[in-house]
Amino acid sequence: MGKRRTWTAIAVAGWPLALAAQTVTDLPPVPVQAVRLDIPPFDLPAALSRVPVATSASGKPGVNLSEALVGVPGVLARDRQNYAQGEQLSIRGFGARASFGVRGVRLYVDGIPATMPDGQGQLSHIALAAADRVEVLRGPFSALYGNSSGGVVQVWTAAGGPVPVRTLEAFAGADASWHLDAGARGMTGPLDYNVALGHFRTDGYRAHSRAQRTSGNARLGFDLGNGRTLTVVLNTLAQPWTQDPLGLTRAQWRADPHQSVDAATAFDTRKRVQQQQLGATWRAEGEHDGVRLMGYAGQRAVDQVLSIPPVAQQSPLSAGGVIDLAGGYGGADARWTHRGQALGRPLEAVLGTSWDAQVQHRRGYENFVGDTLGVTGALRRDERDRVQAFDQYAQLYWHLAERWSLLLGARHSEVAFRARDRYVTTANPDDSGRVRYRATTPVAGLDYRPDAHLRLYASYGEGFETPTFNELGYRNDGGAGLALDLAPVRSRNGELGLKWRPHDELGIELALFRADSRDELAVASSHDGRSTYRNVGRSRRQGAELSVDGELGAGWRLRLGLTWLDARFCTGFLACADTPCLVPDLTVPAGTRIPGVPRRYGSLRLERGSELGWRGGLELEGVGAVPVDDRNSATAPGYLRTGLDLGYGLALGDTRLHVSARVDNLFDRHIVGSVIVNDGNGRYYEPAPGRSVTVGMRLDL
């Protein structure tokens, strides 16, 4: 479908649903904690979206964070249908090049980082069954979170209330997929609690894509009196041998999107993940001053079998085809907040410091023994990696005049990497090394309030993004050791915005943004199962976002997010004409689009109804064509995907029963759901499912 038809379809999507009208229950306001200050979101000089996590209400199973991000502008969240690699998440083009996990975007769960100090993050341990809301911060003020903060996504668990709630959820759908959740929330004396346990299993839309996942989350809140509270969060994840179908070439996708490549079957490509994490936050709030102390620790183990051919592992520098990672991580954050006045006007200030560290034992093995493929063979890599970050930050919010307010901030970050090689032979020299990056990132925003319903703002900030351990792992000159010559990406970000509230239940926002980066990172070579990176010069990401969120009247509610984004390399460089490659040999001219980033994308949800009685909704997701590599040799076609859901809720005494049915990809479009940017084998395409049906049930006891 062409771009014009896509956006026309989204714009006119307000056709009525044949549902009985129900009054939507008003919820109490929830404080937004995205900038660590007590500022109403409407008065914040930044693009911030807060969306409730109520996936079951729209007939969704609550497996992927992308389910909750419908209608949020600037965010491109893609369920890859590949649980061995995880969801793709980018904000305004930052993070689009990640081949697995999330990078370039900071992730937090209940204020605890889900992004490691090197900038690599993951979403698999987030328990949506326990979540209350998601906050997405975009633009210059993301820099207040330090390394790799092209945007910030925070998930917050719901606190327990005075009325106990026990919940059972069950969902079943196509490809033998099912998801079970059990949860309990409540309060007893000074303790409030929220405990959830879930299990997900699927045979997968594609061949060789079976997956299962068991996760648990517990949030315990203690009221210690005199304005002091303690919140403890514990979560666990067990994801045993999840199959990886790998990407497809364009020809393979067109021939049969259900298939996996022969290499996936031959090597039985798969991944296993285990993670446990404990965190605690202590707060003390006084009339003018407050203190917050946070600490966390966890451990994570990953085993993954790749499809690297044995012949490619004959090089003495090869790390093999089986990855074995195990290690721990942790950190702490201390923050002091003061509320007072300056020149007779309200003022709030924050001073804080944080420290985060990760230590991992990285081993690599051959993925064959004799003629048997997909098994753990001889050791080819053995090293101890450590990365730590030490940051200091300050923020100030001053309501300097009746209609004007000023928000200032700065953060100094220091990120240190160290690798100790324990696999040294005559043919494989010592790869040990270390590198340290430092940056100070200022931000500033000015907000103007013409009247009670309108806000105009301007903001500016500088950010930086270090290479991850993945990108530092190999030198692009073929030598041994870390790529210590890689520089961090530096960016300058500006934003102009308008926020309008025609009435209390409806908000409309428009933001214009631009981010200029230097020392952009790109693939330098890809061969024998190893990819190297280099800095290629300047890049630019600029565009506009439109958001509409709220009540339309007569029981109708709309959440709409539209994004126009122009993301390009501003400096020409050499890239690989063919894959795999050893030496770049094709010029990429200035003005080439950054891969993985569509020019236009958006989504909406239009719904009517409430918890009791009939409810239903329409969802549309439109994404433009996406270039798949640095040289823009091919694109994944754009698409418009439609979803419909219908549900009914009834009260059975003190118990409430909710049943739902949902259809995704209603018109059974052939869709490339995500792309693997710069894939070394030219298998860029990951198909999305065709038409699929999900049925669900939730009991509130």
C-alpha cells in the first residue's frame, strides 16, 4: 500500500463500532517520574507520553511491550516473532541498528535500569501483568539519563491498594500460542504488595521458532512512617532453549514467509536465558527536602548456538559458533531534592549520583564435533569483561514568571570498559584491553503558558552513546584485541513543541525535532561470523510528531501517534558491496538514509466501553518502507496492519469475568514485521504473521 493510502486510512479510521455505550471510569492522576521532578506532564518542556498498561482489555496476551505502546509517537516497537532475539525498539531513529536486544534507548523498570552500563538493554524480564503504566520520554531531556539515551522508556508496577484483587488470565491463539498469568494485589497494615507469575508458550509463526518463557515479579511497598517508604522489587526470568529461525532473503520471504533457512535447522540455532534481579528504593520526604536511595543487583546467563559454518571457524581468531555468557550486574543511585523559592518564585532542584557495573564471563565454543552440527565443541574464546559507569547529575526547575518556567540540567558520565583475555595461544594473541569514555551533557528547556489550555516550549540538549561490548569486540583491521579506536557518538538535539488541552480529558501535542550526531557508528566488515564497526562521520535525524490522546465524547476514546522522520548520513563513507565482506569497497554517498528507519510511521487505537458490559476497539499500525543496509541496496515494503477486538465484562457477586476475542492483521497482508540491519548473510527480512485470532479470559476475584 502506498504512503498516501496508508496515512489516509489512519486519518479516517474513526468509523463507528457497533457497540453499546458505556461510561468510562475516571482514574486518579498518576505522578510522572520521567524527569525526577514534581512537574505536571502538561507543563514539561519535553515530549512525554504516559500510557496505561491494560493489554488484556484490548484482547492482547500481555507478552510483548509493543502491545502497550500503540498510539505513542516517535516510538517504533516491533514484535519480531523471534524470541531468541527479542523485540526491536527505537525512538526517533535511535536504536534502529540493534540486531538483538535494545541499544541507543535507556530502559527502566520501577526506576531500576534494564540497560547495562555499555548501553545494551533487554525487555524480556518485564512482567506486563504486574505493570501499571509506561512512560516514554523523547528528545533532548533524555540526555539526563546518560549513556545511550536517545530516548527513555520506563515501566512502572502498580502498587497494591486497600481492596485486595486476585487475578487469573488465560489467552490462546494461533500457532499453538498460549499465555497464563496469576497475580495478587492488596495491602495489609503498612505493607502493600503486587505479585505476578506468568508462563508463555508458542510453536511460532515460522518454522523453527518455538519458544517458552516463565517470569515472576513481586513489588513490596513498606510505609515506614514520617514520610519514609521502602519499595522492594524482585523479578525472575527463565527462557529455556528458544529456537531462532534466522532472517530470510527477499526471495525467500516472498516464496514462503513461514519458512526458516536450512542453516537454522542444520545447527538447531537456539538461545537460553536465565535472569534474577533484586532492587530496593528508600525514600524520605519532608516539607522542603527529600532523599531517595536506590540499589539493585542481578545475575544473567545466556547460551546461544549460532549458524556459523565450521569452515569459517578455522581462522585462529574465530570465537566459535556457541556463545556462553554468565555474570552479574548491579548499581546504586543517590538523589537529594529541594523545594523552595528563588526571587519569590517556586523552585525545585535535584542533585544526584549513580554507579552501575557489569561483570561477565564470556566464552565461545565451536558449534560442531566432527560431523555433528549444533553441539558444543572445542573452546575458542575465554575472557572476563567488565564495564562500569559513574555519573553525577543536577537538575533545576524554576517557575520564573507567571507564564514562564525554566528547566535546566546537566550530567557528567564516565564509562570504562575492560577485557581480560584468558584464551591465549601461539596463533591467538592476547586480546586484553581497556578504554574509558567521558562526557558532560547539558540540557535546557523553556515553557510558555499563554492560557490554562495551551503550552509552548523549546528545549535543547547534548547526548552521547558509547559502543557496546558487542561493537568493541573485534578490530576492523583484522588484528587481535578490542576496537579501542572507536569513539562515542555525540549528538546535539533540539525540539519545539505545542501542547493543547481543549478540555480536561483530551490532549493534543505537536513536536518538531532535530538531532545532529557526529562519529556515527556503522558496520565496517562482516565475515566468518564476526562483525566489526567504525565511526563514519555525521548523521541527522529530524522530523515531526503528532499525538492525540483522550476522550472524544459519547464514550469514545482515541490514542493516536504519527511520526515523520528523515534520518540520513550526512557524510559519505565506504560500505560492503556484498555480504559477507572483509573490506568495504562501495561508496555510500552523503544523504543516504539510515537503515532500519522508516520515513513515516504511526498507530492508533479507537475504543469504546468499560470493564462491565460490551467494549471494543480498532487498531491501525502503518509503517513506511525501511532500508535494510547502509548502502540502501533494498528496502522492506511498508504496510498497514489492522486489528479488531471485542470483549464483555460481567459481575458475578464479588467476582468479575472478562472475556475477549481479537483479530490481528484482519486483511491477511504479507508483512515484513522487522528487519535485521546489515545482516552479514543478506537475510534481512523477518516476516510478521498473517491473519490471527486470540481469545482470552480474565477473572478478578
